[in-house]
Amino acid sequence: MIPDIETAAPSEIKHFQEQKMQETLQYLSKNSPYYKKLFANGNIDIYSIQALEDLQNVPTTTKTDLQQHNDAFFCVSRDKIIDYATTSGTLGDPVTFGLTDSDLDRLAYNEAISFSCAGIQKGDIVQLMTTLDRRFMAGLAYFLGLRKLGAGVIRVGAGIPELQWDSILKYRPKYLITVPSFLLKLIEFAENNQIDFNASSVEGVICIGEPLRNQDFSQSILAKKITDKWHVKLFSTYASTEMSTAFTECEFFHGGHQHPELIITEVLDENDIPVQEGESGELTITTLGVEGMPLLRFKTGDIVKLHHEVCGCGRNTTRVGPVLGRKQQMIKYKGTTLYPPAMHDLLSYFEGVENHVIEISTNDLGTDEILIKIAVKNEDKGFLESIKDHFRAKLRVTPKVELVSSEELNKIIFTPMSRKPITFIDKRT
């Protein structure tokens, strides 16, 4: 299931994207309150933007813009919105995304051709190990894409190794969709319960949220730990709610393929200037064909490198390499993008917390680890669980939380070497 445009000559793909870009600009100029104002304030003539390079004449859009002007990005009335999704914002409050019926069809198409990159075909059985609830777009996208592709879906949800293995052994899926570090828990459970995982039906895993490759496309520590024991193919897929588009690896494992009919990509330096070919920068995207909340030159915050060499799979599309790092303090934790302000805000919800420090480190799997040290007024066994439950409800993840004394914490927060209280420490390698 490879769309014709993805095997076309690069010049043809560029011309095609320029036509789609002009359609998007006209749609935004007509329907988006935010971009109407942006074009007017910047004296931007959208009809002068003909080539992809001309996009540099338009200011970028940031996560903060989305949060501060959320409603102004909607291009349709609320009665046209079929599904609501949210993503975390830089200032703490979530950003709402509304999808129309057309957007859901586009989302299904995106995931269908993305899964096709990884080899999933009609009739294959796929075990979906992510949530479809909590306003989480990814789980819904996966389900819609597999349905469109004609694959069978086992909706198990996240966690619970015993339940996952029960479904694997009963329904014999060929593929799994999960956060890769959870595969280690599946392996551990299998080893402890005499399950021969290498004799199971699973041949491949679509992995989300955590890096599988280094910049040279060699396996990450996490990927190697998995495949040293479980002989399955691990496919990386990279996406975000804002993009409504996925970049998924093919069988050659050299970056996630871009779908030119769905998205335009740029990689920018700190001054919002495109980097030289082969250099890393912040991935900046323009969505194509989105009806409810399209975005123009949106800065994702992820530092990546684009790859343009011809791929052995026959696609001539640009590929997005592994995420090199996070812009400023972006945290990727168990498949979810987090920012410290959101966590600080959630902790301030609890009156019993006297003070706190958030520490980010790199664990032995090469992925981000969050440790929150808190000092409380009155120790209560149920208090830590309340904090974890609140994080799970608001941010969909549960970090490690540790009780420490006020004296110990104050030595970290109020250090003489800093003019400001220190409540965030980045120890990542």
C-alpha cells in the first residue's frame, strides 16, 4: 500500500507539495482566526508563497502560541468536531485539538500507509497495547489505521503483562504496538512463567515514544536489550498530536518515511533558518489536508536530521532520523511528551507538598527517567499514591515520587550559587 506520490521523482514530489501548500495557505487565510491575524499583521501575501522555500517568509508557530490562542486555531465551528484530543503545553495547561469527520479519515489513511511501511498487511492480527481513552490521539489513530488497512485488532490497552500474554497466546497476533521498554516486562513475565516467547506468533513490534536507533541507525541500548532475547523486528514510529501524521520505518530501518501528501517538513536552527543538508535542527511542520486545526510552520521542539538518500524500499520520500534531543527541557517519558511547568503545576495542586524538586536522568535503557523529590507537611501512606494518581489522570504517566526531609530539599532548592530557587535538575547524559 504505497501511494504513487511516494515513489515519484523528488522534483515531482516537490511540485506536488507546493500545490498542496498553496491550498493550505488559502484555507487558513479564509478559515483560521489565528493565521488571518498573522498574515495581516505581517503584511504577508499568501499568493506570493509559491515554492516550499518561500515558507521562510512566514513566522513559525510554537506550542506557547497554541496554548495562549487555542480557540483561534480552530477553522471549523464546534458542531463539526467529532473527536477531541489534548496534548501538553509549555505553560502547563493542555492544548485541545478538534478533529472533524474528514480529519479522522485522514488520520486513518495516515496510519494505514504508515503501518504498511512496517510490513503490516490486510488480514494480519495486531495487538494494540496503548490506551484509546484519556483524550489520547495516538491510540485512536492506530485503531483507525489498522481498520482501514484491513488488519484485525486486539485492543488490550497498556500494561498488565499477564493479560498481554494471555491475548498473544490466544489470538496469535503477528505484530504488537507498544512502548518498547514494556517489552522487557513481557520478556521477564514470560521467563518467570515458562512461556517460550521466541516460539510465539509475534514477528514485529511497532514501537512508540522511546528511541530504538542511534544517529547512525544502529540499535539503541533499549532495542539491543530487547532483541538480544526476543528475536522480533522493532519498527520505530514517530508522531505527535500536533502533526496528525506519523513517520514510520520500513524494513530497511533508516528513518521514518514522510508522507508528502500529508505534511511538509523543515529543519530549523535556533534563528528559525533552515539548516544545511545533513545537519540537525528543530523539526518544523506544516500539515496538509487537516480541516479542524491545521498548523503552519509549527515547531515541534524535537531535534532531528532529515535523510534524502534513495531508500531500498522504493519510496523517494524524505526520512526523519532518530530524535537527537529535546529542545530546552522537553522530556519524553513512557511515550508521552512532558514539560517541567506542567509537573510543577500539578504538584502545586497538593497543599500537603511543602516543596519539591524534579530530577530528570537517563536510565540504563537510554530513556528518560523522572524522579520527584517532595517534602510534605504530614506523612501519609496514601499521599504518594494520590500524587501518582493525579499525574496519571492529567499527564497519562506516573513518575517515581520520593519523600525527603525539608532540610535536605532546601539545601538543593536554595543553593547560594543560584539567584533563583532550583526546582528542576537535568542529569541526562
